[in-house]
Amino acid sequence: MKVSIILNPYSGGRRGRNVLAQVLPILQSASVDVTISETTHAGHALSLAREINLKDLDGIVTIGGDGTLNEVVNGMLSRKDKQKIPIGVIPGGSGNAFAHDLGLLNPQEAAQAILGQRPTAVDAIRVELKGSAEPVYALNILGWGLVTDIGLMAQKLRWLGERRYTLVTVMEIFRHKARPATLILEDREIVDDFTFVIVCNTIHTGKGMKIAPKARLDDGLMDVVVVREHAKRIRLLKLFAKLFEGKHIEDPLCEYYQVRRCALLPEKEGPLNLDGDIMGRTPVRLEVIPKAFSVFSKAL
């Protein structure tokens, strides 16, 4: 077996090299031929996956978080030669939502899944962004509204560490504003004021939040979680507290849909959260690409 590892040494509080040290002996003891490339800047993993020679490779292995995996998948799906090979997902980031859905949060177990050579085809969400000539692909979430405001503010308060997310969530809820938009779900059109819309491919996002508890990586559907603007702030706080257990979808404030296509057309252009990074702006159109790529997994 021959694999190429794309390592992000900066993800997860610079734990990438430590994770590599845990899994490399496992791969080498199984006589896996390993080459390693370290990323040095944003977009580097994308260009590596787009340009790497896939001949004679059995897989590309990512060591990093959801952002690193997103770049590798986008690079592979945008290759001119249209070639695709399985991807091994070894968690080395701060969130690892995609690895969470695979049940591979332990790096050693993730390495064993690669050795098992059981590729599983999974979905991706094709995203058409305003002003972009080429589509991008979301593997985890695409968020708009309050969730994006939280992400933007959290970036400015990195010095507070992980606790900043709790603080920023409270701050943004108490100053949240109405966002008029048209949400199109298949052939259904909803025109209203919204608090947030999150389109999901995975169950988990962030550090273990079950934002879309009905999601499956291979069902050909995206899960859309919607909260409209008609909510008092104290009820929003209680709703956010339910996210880690996935119980928010039982709250009357929350609407939950499963669709193949959707579009978000706000009255005012605004930023988007794509797989944890602030990327692109509305309006946006999305479509599930079933079995878009494959990953080494235990079983879905």
C-alpha cells in the first residue's frame, strides 16, 4: 500500500506533528510506503491534492482538521484529469466534525481504518457562491446569519481561547437582528425574517455539537436547520444550550428539512461560514453530489 500524507502542522493548536508521530509507526509497521507533505499556508492542501501524481497511490491521508480535509477534497474534485482516490481522515484539528461522523476521533484507530482499505463513498455539497466562476464543496456545514456572526467575532477574540465561543454566542444573541431572505427548499419557497440557516452534510460541527442529528454522510440529502427571527433572546439561549445533544430539533423554534437542493437569497448580501471558515457571500445555491468521493472508514 502506498499513501501520500498531507499534514497541516498548524491545526488543532499545532498538534499535527504530534499526531503524525502517533500514526506513522502504525503505517510503517504494516509496510505502507509513505510520503509526507507539510502545508505552509491557506490553500496549500488544495493545490497539493489538485496537482499530486495519483498514479500508483492507494490513498491520500489528511492530518489536520475539517479545513484541511475540505481543501484536499476540493482539490481532488477540481482536478483536470478527474482522477479520484480514497482519502484517509486522521483527526488533528480542533473540531474534527467529519472524523466524528466517521467514528474516527482516535488517530490510531483512524490509521487502522486506512490499513483496512475499506473505502466508503460519501456525499459532498456543491456550493455556487456569488461572484465565483467555479463551485466549491462543503463537507460539513454552510451557515448563514447568527452562526456566521458568532464565527466572525470569535476570530477577533482568539486570545480568549475556546471559552470565547460561549461568550460570543451570548453577545451575538442579545444583539441579533432580523435578516429578511428567501429560502428555497427543492420547490418550496419560504419568505421571512431569519435568525440563522445551517445546511449540513454531517451530524456534528465544531467541538461535538450535534447540529443535524438525522444527517448521514451517504444518504444523498443535506439537512437544513432553520430558526426564524420570531424568537425571544432567552429562548434562543436555551436553544443553543441544546445543540450538543441534538435536542434543539425538538424545540418549536427549530425547523428541520432534508433536501437535495436549496438556495438562500437574502435581501442584503452577507458572509457565509463554510466548514468553519468565513468564505464567500450570499446569495448561494447548493446541491448534494451523492458519492462525490470516498474515505477509508470502519463502516457508516
